[in-house]
Amino acid sequence: MLRIGDYNNFLVTRGTNRGWHIEAQGEELFIPKKELPPTTLEGHRVKLFVFNKGKGEIRATSAIPYALVDQFAYLKVKDVTKFGLFMDWGIDKDLFVPSRFVKEEAVAGKSYIVRLFLDEKERSVIGSCLWESFLLEKPGKELKVNQQARLLVCGIKDIGFRVIINDKYRGLLYRDEKADTIRYGEKRQGYIRKLRSDGLIDVSLTRE
């Protein structure tokens, strides 16, 4: 089965005047010619992002989304409706955040942290602004001191910045890290400094 909200490797099976037929995991999709390099030929393999364009309509694109399924991102609201938010996802489809997953009165044009996840029933990626419920309470065994990590700044405190680590864990980056230029919603590369007993993780911008 195709991985919706993630990259998939496709085999180009045949072409037409309008585009290409591609196939992966037993499913065939059509993709316009503009989505693939002009040197594409039958038998080539291509890596494309897969998403649900509409009810039951699976699409693939060479465009790069701002985030994949099971990741956190800082996205801008394009429209607010009674059903939920539509956020700029970086592709030819807005990310939908149902109203039950919106924790405050959102404003069009502002950006918010959102967690992307798969609606298994609809085979569609949706978002949630209730992102804290997706974070694990204690660090996993895969984390080690001085290990490189992906950071997303999700809060600002007097002593430093709250961060999401590797799309899973809560962390803290102290202000003595010369991090005054860091902004809310910014992504950075950092390093694990200390695994604390309370479940929080201290991180650094430099390796010790």
C-alpha cells in the first residue's frame, strides 16, 4: 500500500501526450509531464510525494512539502472556516486541520505549530494544533548524549527555549547557548546535552 503523506518510489510504466502512468505497491497513478524531468523514460524509477487530493483521489507530486506525516511543522493559515483551518503545506493542496483539533481562535495569515498525522479511514493527511498530546513523556533508548538531533522551537521561556526533538520528545535549549537569534517555529540542528529524570531533555546547538 502507498505511504500517504510520505515519499514513495514509483516505476514509470508508460507515457501519453499529457503525462506518465506510474506504479508502486500495486497502485497506478497518472502524473502530468511537468512533474517529471523531460529526460524521463518508461522503466525509470522516480521518488515522489504522495497525498490525497480529494475523497478517494490519490496524487503524487515532485513538489516538496513543508512536512511529512508524523512530523511537526510551523505552518501559515490560509483560510479559517467553521469546519477547521486550511494551512499552506507547500504543495498543490492545503493541509486541513479539523475544528476539533484547533485549540484557539486561529487567524488567517498567522502561523501555528501543527502535527501531521494520517486519517486511516480517509487515507488522507490532516493536522492538529493540539500537538503536545503527540509528544512522548520519556526519552527513548535511541537518544544518546552528544547525538545530533532535529529541533523545532515550540516555546520561549526566561531560561531558554522549549523545543520538539526529532518529532517525538520535549527538550530545552538554554539562553546561554548564544541562541538569542532563535525564533518561535524555527527549525535547527542541535545535540543532546543531558537526559533528565523528569523526562525533559537538555539540548545544545554545539557538540561538547
